[in-house]
Amino acid sequence: MVSPSEEVLISKPPVVTTMKANELNAQFLRTVPTLRILAPNNNTIALQTTIRNISSTREDFVFDADRLIRLVIEDALNHLPSTAKTVTTPPGGTYEGVSFAKSNCGVSIVRSGEAMEKGLRDACRAIRIGKIIIEKYESFDSQKATLSVLYAKLPDDVSLRKVLLLYPIINTGATVIKAIQLLLERNVKEANIILINLFATPKAIKAVSSRFTKVTIQTVDIHPIVPVHFGRKYFGTD
């Protein structure tokens, strides 16, 4: 018997509409305390425009997607634990700074989550990255789809680490919920999970945040329509 958490409505094509970047961010921030949204500016909106543009070449798409991924990952690093660190400067004085703890790891939800791995490695040199593969089984005689974990490769000590969960597009939230459930089964503390995302629907954010109230969600834009073509375009399989 499939539990409600393992089911998701089979998605229907979105209604064509006129969109504006980041139009729901301000009001939505107030409804989800653990949600963090990358501060929008002309640079981030230009990158979003390339990703959403049906006419973008794959070369431009990947280049701008990698830039946006790096920005949101850098922002997400602010949620990692740090300690005070004083260093000696070249002129001989001291500088009171901080140093990040090294007990962190990344986990990408395959396949689209793998697009974010390079950005994480560029920001966190030598960080360990695990992988989770989740398969969706759709039935033609039902309006439900069943999710199943096909593969999971995680650091042996993942339960002791802060986990940066990578998944660029969240449409329903079901895949992310399944991945977080797996991490909790591996004794990862809910408060130690940071979900890093580019585009998410309000419904998906609500689904994840209401079920896992201690998971930090770092994203770029909240909108009912997300670029579900992201993985196909990024990896050249569209």
C-alpha cells in the first residue's frame, strides 16, 4: 500500500500566462519562516530570463544556469556553522574573521541535481557529494504516481554532517520530500538539511516546509510555473 507521502498527482501542462520574475517572493517569505530567497537584481533576473527563454541556445542556457547556481549556492553557505578565527595579515596586523566547519556534504537528487554539483565544488573545494535516484512510476488508469528510491550513495557519516540537498526545479515537492525522508532514515537531523533550489512553485514549498519545519530552503524564485525543461536543456536531451 502506498502512503500519501509517496504519491503525487500526475502533473498537467501549465496554462500559458504572462510572467514576471520574483513577483511572489516578498509575500511568500512571510509565510515560510525557513525559506530564504536570493535577493533579486538585474543580474539574477537576466540569468532567469535566459533559463526561461524558449529560444535560448543550449550554450547560453548552461552558461547562465551555472552562474545562477553558483550565486544561490554562495548564498546558501551563510546557513553553515562557522567559528571566529583571527589571522595575521601581510603587514603584520591581525584580522578577526570566521572559518566554516568542515562537517558538511552535498547530496544531489539525480538527474537535474547533478547540474548543481560543479557550482558546489567550485564554492567548497573537496566537499563530498552523495547521490539519490528517485523514480516516478505513473499509471494510466490512475491520477497518482508512485515514487521509489532506486539508488542512494551517501557518506558513511552523513548523520553527523550538514547536508546541502541539491535540486534545481521543484514542481510538486514530492521528489524532495522522498529524498528528505531518506536522509532522516539515515539519521540526518532535520535542522541539518539545507535544500538548495533555483525555481519552485508555492505549492511545492508549502508541501516541503509544512512537513519538515526545520529544513532550510534556499531558492531563487517562487512562481506557479517553473521551467520543467531545465534538466533536458542543461544536459542536451531535449
